[in-house]
Amino acid sequence: MTKLVQWLCGLALLGTAWATLALDPLGLHLPLPCQQVLWPFPVYLLVAFGCYSLAAIGYRLATFNDCEAAAKELQEQIREARADLSRRGLKF
Amino acid sequence: MLSLCSVVELLNIPNYWGSQHHRVTGHARSEAGPSPPIIESSRKGATAMDQLVGFGLVAFSLLLFVYYTIWIIILPFIDSDHGIHKFFLPREYSVTIPVVAGLLLVLFVGVFIVIVMWKNRKPAKTD
């Protein structure tokens, strides 16, 4: 079973659970505040996920550090490659 | 014209993810050329602007999450004559505003893609 099918099954399960409780086909009447919380619940999950994504992006943007050693090594390799290429006749 | 990748393989330059030492070649470095245009900041990390934007995003999303949680989950359990209800919009907007915002986001992304693809179109060649 692929990951996509797994996710779709999970979503279908949650969707049917929500529909059973919210559209009330069985006739069991939940208390009114619970019904009022339940109706926007999928939208709430989406908004919560969006907020989490935004916060994660912002936090990693703010705490991103330079990699000094890797930068130096990369520039060293660039210099070596340039020198070798100009030795072999490639014009820069 | 040799490609850079094949030259790098020929020289057996290790990639910088490995832990091998460099083999310093003996030729002169007089033709090293200008230094690569990599902007080096004097800080060892994100610039002040990056940190401002990053933590601003974190604060904004936290605020949004708290407001939305109180609106959706906590308010139905509070009596309707409590004063807190005047800080929150009527409940229908708690669904319409995110849905409309999501549709606007999809619209902007689609328009952006159309603009970029329109700019990069190549006229058909008549070879």
C-alpha cells in the first residue's frame, strides 16, 4: 500500500467519523456546545496546520546558522576547479 | 568544452560532505581569478533582518492560533452574556474567512505560475 493510499484511508476514516457525529444520521443528539465545536473542526485542523507550518518556517529562518568550514572548503574547491580549467584552456 | 562536473571527477576532488583531506595540487595559484561572489556576513548566523522576520512569523502564527482556538473550541462553552463574546466575530465567519483566504492563496499561486510561464515562453523555431 503506497503512502498516498495510506493517507487517503486515514483521511477517509476521520472524515466519516466527523460526518457521523456532525450530520447526525443516527439521531443521537449531542449537547449544543459540542455540536457547535464539531462543525468547523476540519477547518480548524487546516488552520492549525497552516499556523504550525508558518511558525516552523519562521523559526528555522531565524535560527539558520552559517557553515563556516563548509563555505571555506567550497570556495577552495571552486578555486582549484577554476585554476585547473584555465590551465586546460577554458576561458573565464 | 569540458563540463565542470567531469573535470571535478577527473581531479578526484572529494565532495565536502565527506571527511577526506584535500590533495593540494602543485601548480601556481596566480590564475585563481576573482573570488566567487558569495556574500559573507560578519555574524555567524542569520542576519538581524532574518531574525526579525522569522520571529515575527512565529509570533503572528502563535497569535492567530490562540485566537482561532478560543473562537472555535472555547467560546461555545461560555455563556452568551459573557463580555468576551464581543471580541470575536459571529461564528459563521470562522469557516468562511479561512476558506476564502485559502482560495485567494490558490489564486495568487496560480497567477504567479501563469506569469512566470508566460515570461519564459520561447517562440517556436522554424528549423
